[in-house]
Amino acid sequence: MVGRSILGTRSLNSGADPRLAHLNGSASSSSGSNKNPNMSLFGNASSAASPANATQGDTSKDVQVKDGPEDSISDLAFSPMSEHLAVSSWDKKVRIYEIDAQGQSQGKALFEHEGPVLNCAWSKDGSKVFGAGADKAARMLDLGANTTQAQQVAAHDAPIRCIETLQIQGNNMLVTGSWDKTVKYWDLRQAQPAMTVNCQDRIYCMDIRDSMLVVGTADRYVDVINVNNPGSFYKTIQSPLKWQTRTVACFADATGYAMGSIEGRCAIQYVEERDQSSNFSFKCHRQNLPNQRDGSNVYSVNAISFHPIHGTFSTAGSDGTFHFWDKDAKHRLKGYPESGGSIPATCFNRNGNIFAYAVSYDWHKGYAHNSPTYPNKIMLHPITGDECKPRPGGKKR
């Protein structure tokens, strides 16, 4: 498929394919300080650091990415080497934006799939961008080679839900997780997978940190793989959360992972047996009903992202809010006002001073509840002051 500048791209029909009505298979029910020049980011950042309520965050300085996708956004990924943001969408495209020191964005490239794109990732050196799609294919655009033609680099028997890059024994590899219930490892020099791992059910989410790969499947299974032994499970559990797994994210120190479900809960899980007493779960992304003491609306936790410096993390959900948390202190650092629509994807940049979040329909109510007037945008939030810093005096492991 052809890659091209995203500026002035042809408008597409905004309705997503109803045959894929539930993304993820959802049931309907430096330091983090401002040393980087980006963090004169978005105007006078200092005013965002001291809201009237210490736990109420401010989004007034957030900046919208220009020329965004034409349909629901499925994933966001910052380059590990530069201020470039990859965005995958149900409009069958992966877009790459450059973010400047004022938080302004410019489309630099895009490539297309033959169906909705469900996930995206960068190579470790920031030279290549990958997309995983409902067309059962993974595709790569080599930015380092200045190519405009994306090439297919992986295939499954069902839509590919997840894609990550990794190193195995010094070799740069790709790993894909599909609704065909398999995880496949790919050497980009070869057409066939280097290895296939059969999982218990469809893969719904996946994340990797250092040598730890975590895979979440249907029926609430969670498989942990040591990529130094990529063909077997290091550990398998069923989620401590009672309902479907929506997202998983590895701790910054790779000692465990956080997972979110459709029931408005997040679980903190350590891998090693000696740390199991530190596991816990908590409620989030719920709204109390007026005049009902015990009633609340419960929303899916769609995205979890760990801060690359501080080890704190964000959750974002179908309620349209995001929050920052300190897992070690078991404490919410900041909560932010509703964004006007569901938040399906989030990510921090490499320095942890930009938090990107998508606002678009997340398909949790199926195609019938989609609307051309529903918000569809990517926002950039400047991380200032102590927004993401661990709570002072909090317990450290």
C-alpha cells in the first residue's frame, strides 16, 4: 500500500465497519522535569501545575493534533527516539506526526491497510513504523529508508489485534497477537514466522518491557513470556478481575503489569511469587448516580500507560476521563475532567513530558451508537510540576 503525506488527504466515510463492531472483542455491557525544550510546551505551562484543587488536573493547555484520522482511533505510540507520534485508526490508516517545541503537530507520512488498523508500534531505533490490522496483516513503513511503500511483514488467520517490537538474542524481531489465538514472532528478513505460540483464546491485549511479554486473552487468561525463552509461558494466571480484560501495560521496571477490564477496575500484578502479597485491584472510571446511594455507572478501562521516568501510570476509559496513579503508594495523583467522548488510547513520549490521549468512539456500545458528530481527535497534554511524580513519602519497593 502507498504511503503519502497526510496533509490534504481525501475525506473518507466516517462509518466504521459494523462487522467489527466491538474493538478488542468487547462485550457491550531526561527526567520528568522540564529540561526538554518541548516543555515550554503549549504556552505558559506553569499555570497548569497549580490548580485550585490539588487532585484536580487541568486540561486547559492541551493541544489538539492537526489533520487527525477520519474514523475512530485505535492506538497511539510515540517514537522511542524522537518527538514523532504514530496513530492507528479504523479508517485503515497509520499516520505519523511530528510534534514541535510548542506542541504543534505536522503530518509527516501515512500508510494504509486493507481494513481497520487495530494497533501500531515503532522499531527500537525509531526508523520503522508498524501497523496491525483487521485485514489479518501487519505492515511496515521504513522511514529511515525514505520509502513511501509499506510492505507486509506478518500474517495471521484472523485480525491481528496487537503488535510489538523486541530483541531476541540480539536480533530485532516483531511479535504479533491475533484473534486466531496465536502469538507469532517474526524476523523481518523472512516471510514465515520464526515461532508460533498457541494461546488459550483470542488475544485482546499485549505489552512488552525488557524481556517480559504479557499477553491478555479472552476468557481472562494472562500469559507472561520471558522472550529469552519465547516459545513457552513463564507464568499463566486468570485475571483477578471478574470481567473481560481490555488492556495491559508492563511496569517501567518490568517486575509486573497493570491490567484494566470492562468493569471499571484496574489490577496491579507482580510476576514473581515472592511479590504476590503486593498485588491489589481498585475501582476506577465509575460515576455515581444522582440521588442513588449505592448506584453508579461503570465504564471500561480502555488504556493504561506507564510514565517512563517516574514509574507512575495513567488509566483512561469510556467515561471520557484520564487519571494518574502511584501504584506503590496506592494513591491517585490527579484526575482530569471529561474530554467529551470515550478515550480508547493513550501514551507518554520518551521523556514523559507529553501525554497523548485519543478522544473517539470506542465501540463499547456497537455500531448503532456511533455518530458522525461524535468527537474524533488526538490531544497532547503537557506534564508539568508534580503531576506524575510519585507521592512524597510513599512506600517504595
